[in-house]
Amino acid sequence: MSILEEHESSPGLLLALLGYDAMRRLRAAHDAHGLKPRQFQILGLLEHGGLSQRELNDRMGLDPSLVVALLNPLEADGFVSRERDPADRRRHTVSLTPAGATLLVAAGEAQRAVEDDLFAALDTQQREQLRALLLALNQPASDCA
Amino acid sequence: MSILEEHESSPGLLLALLGYDAMRRLRAAHDAHGLKPRQFQILGLLEHGGLSQRELNDRMGLDPSLVVALLNPLEADGFVSRERDPADRRRHTVSLTPAGATLLVAAGEAQRAVEDDLFAALDTQQREQLRALLLALNQPASDCA
DNA sequence: TATTGTTATACTCTATAACTATA
DNA sequence: TATAGTTATAGAGTATAACAATA
């Protein structure tokens, strides 16, 4: 059943509801691996080298306190390691462990499967269109603050 | 600042995060009128005549308990009225009051302003494209249950 | 003083289960 | 028994403020 009938859907609310559904499905997929969608995102961000928590905050658009709460279980389970930066002892460099890299691969397959299902109604070209439009939305013309 | 860099955004998570941001902006806009986005949606659904709560559940894709919680303040503030259906006394017919109709107009302008800002990065044609793609996502090809 | 990371608390939206009343 | 509506509780994701350690 559809979330909204066409005539009663404002574009903004439609986007909000579809986004909520997307997060719900991502969560269901990653639950099998003991991950939250945002934790999977962190593993992906660490794939090509360690980052400070500050860098994770910035790239994810999240408050530092959120990143701490996401990292703690990942570190406890051995998927991620935290080391103090010798050059600036305030910084904690977060890195992917071998176990974390393995988990990233397995959970990545689950995520791709979910996204295939999520966008099943669109063909390849339409998916590319949608992706391009969403990326445009994500980069506001200018920060006129 | 953008929520995600291009290379690190899965389409599904991108949709989820943009949807969250859309809901956040809608909430901010409707707060000025004492409404939640879902309550504004209810007012819109009642614009062309009364509905039972059951019909509201179905059209909004929400659990009945949610609709109750959304309606109670609306009724208390006089924007909506509930009357028992004489034909089936289990049914409560929900209708828009004159005050509710006035609120719908005012809040509708706020919502349009938010959506204009939300989709500011897109031209008219791109907005139509996006809307069509989102509507397609919202109507899964078939419920192969 | 400013920055990195941490802790604690609270808010929004939604889901589920159990209940009442009507049919 | 089944349906319309209600109540209460819980969960996920995020935001904010206050704090300790380091620069």
C-alpha cells in the first residue's frame, strides 16, 4: 500500500516519509549484523584510512556526542580502534580493524540488497536521475548565512 | 554544508537523511502555528469533507493510535470536530471547523515557503522530475507478499 | 581561551500491545 | 467474533548543554 495518495502529498512531506521508510529498511538490513545504518556509514568512511572523530562529525553532519555513542559499541566489539594522536593528544584517530573490514564487506552486500529493493520501481536511468537530484538537494546553492 | 560527500553517500542513506531534514524543516514551519507536519496533513485531508479516523489511518499510512494522538489537540483547540456516525456508532466522523479551515490556509503558506526553500537548488522541471520519481517509489510495482 | 572528546538529558516520530465500545 | 477507537509503553534517531582533557 502506498504511503500517500498523489493528490494529498506535498513534495516535502513525501520526501520525509520516503526517507523515514528508507531508514527503517536500512536498519532492518543492518540489524542482522548488529549494526545501525550510521555505524555502517562510519565503517565505510574509515575504509580508506583512519579519521579523527572530529572528521567523522563533519563528514556525517552529526554532533560529536552522537559519534561517540556510535563508536563505543564498534570499539567494544573490535570493529574499530581508537588511538591518541601523538601530535595532538586531544585527537583520537579512529581506524578500521581487520574484523571491521570484513564486517563492512558483509554488511555492504546487505545494504546493496536493500537499496535494490528500495528503488525497485525505477529503472537504471531513473535511479541515476534520482541520485543526481538528491545530491543537488544535498548541496544548497549557497550558504547565505 | 552538505550532509554527505558524494563518494560516501549510498542512495538509500542519502534519501533517509534528506527526508529527515525535510521533516525537521516542516516541523519548524508548522511550529509557528502550533501544528505538527502530520496534523497539517490531517487538515489537508479533511479539506474536501469529513472522514472517519479509520480512513485517516489508511490514507496516512499510520497506526490508529497515532491518529488519535494527533487529533486530540486539534479537537481541543477547535480546529477539528468529532461526531459519532449514526449509521455505525463505532465510527467517529472527523470534520474541519471554520477555524481549522482558516488555519489550513495560513499554515499552507508556511509549508509552501519551506518547500520552496527545500527544493531551491532545483529548477521547475527538475522539481517535477523529482516529484514523479518519489511518487513512483511510493507506489511499489506490486505487493508481492 | 579554543578545541577534542565525553556524559546526561530531552525531543520527535513511529510501532506494538492491550483495552473499551460497538457491530 | 470482528471492527473503530483509545491508552500506555517503548524504540530509533537526533539535538542541546555542561563537562574534562589538551592545546
